[in-house]
Amino acid sequence: MNEDWERRTAEAWAAIDNHDAETFRALIDTLADELPADSAIADFERACAFDSTGHSDRAVPLYRKALDRGLTGERRRRAVIQLSSSLRNIGNPQESVDLLTAELNAGSDHLDDAVRAVLALALTDLGREREAVSLAIGALAPHLPRYQRSMANYARLLVEKE
């Protein structure tokens, strides 16, 4: 894998809306075929292509395979987020909550709000709406031009009152 491959892959993703689902998946598959047969990145890119074209059920095993093969860096975190979203979509919100809760405790980066957003959706599916709203408001609070402190407190109080 090299900068040229990364550039061409980024260009393919940027043009996803210019392709029908089958053509797009074929494009990503062609790019993934350039990587070694046991490539975690190839599995991840294929999973993303299935996921982004409405096939969460086909994405899940590929995300798992990519993670099992040792996917690293930002792609690893994205795989956990996207696997969790796909699990939720196919009716496994508890596994989604478990994965995302562990991910929140694993460290922090620019994808924290994405982790919290998907976690909030999964919590809603489990009937834990107050916790979901608390997470969503807590994630939103730092981005507000004002009221960050009060919104963060309101988010905390939503779950403390339960």
C-alpha cells in the first residue's frame, strides 16, 4: 500500500454518489485486490463499500475479519464504529453498545463524537433513551458557541436522575 493507492481510494470514496451500488463495490473491490490477500485494510474497505451501499449484513463479517487481522490506526477505530452501526442495523444493538462502550474507554481522538452518536442510536434501540440523549447532548456541548457548561451539566443530570 502506498500514497498512490490511498489517493485513488480516497478519490473513489469521494465519488461514491457518481456510481450505482454495484459499480462502486466493484471499484473498491478492484482497489482492495491490489493489496495482499490477507490485508486487513482490504477487508475494511470492502466492508465499508457493502455498508455504504445498504448491505450491513455483508459488511459485518468483513469488519470482524479486518479487526481480527490486526487493523490499526484510524481505520481500526472506524471499523469498530461502523461494525457497531451495522450490528445495530441488523438487530444486534446490545453488541453495538458493548463494543462502543469499550471503545469510549479505550482512548480519545477526533472520532469520539462519532462513537457517542452511534452509541446513542444503539441505546435508543434498547429503550435507554435518557442515556442516549445524555450522550448526544454531552457530545454536542463542546461544539456550541455558548452554554457548553450548562449543556454538559444537563447531560449529566439526565442519567443521574434515573
